[in-house]
Amino acid sequence: LTYAWIFNEYPTFVQQDNRRFVSQETGNLYIAKVETSDVGNYTCVVTNTVTNSKVLGPPTPLVLRNDGVMGEYEPKIEVQFPETVPSAKGTTVKLECFALGK
């Protein structure tokens, strides 16, 4: 399976950059430092690479709060690594780790 996200309407896909990341492990979309330009509807697209079939999730709206209040929570490291990660010599291994908090 591969994961992608549509921003507002097809064919506008979320482009990964230094603020946006799509996990190919979970399908989650992560956006750091949300900006006004990020406001809109996000739809997850899951593709079966064997059959090339696609399934779309329901649109999820992202809205900015008008009160300027950000939720505060203690720092937390989101790590879900297996105990071992087998890989072949010379291949690239990508481990996803996210630090959350304020």
C-alpha cells in the first residue's frame, strides 16, 4: 500500500516538504507550523500497488482557531520502531520519529 493526501480537490496532492510529511507506515499526514494556506479539506488516498486500485477516505477539514489559543501538552516522542529492522546491505532504511509538544 502507498498513501497520499489530496488537498481540497483532485488532482491537487499534498507535496511533502520541510513542513509536510506523509507516513508510508501509518498513512498519517503531519503538518508542522500550520499556516493559513493549509486551511482546507484533506482526503487520504490509499493505493494498492499490486492491483493499482485506489480507495479515498472522507474529506477532513483543517480550520484555524480564531482565539489564538494553542493546546499545551507535555513533550512526547512518538516512536513505534520494531525491536529489529532487517535490511539488505546498501539499501536505505527510513525510521520515522516524531517529537510533539509545546
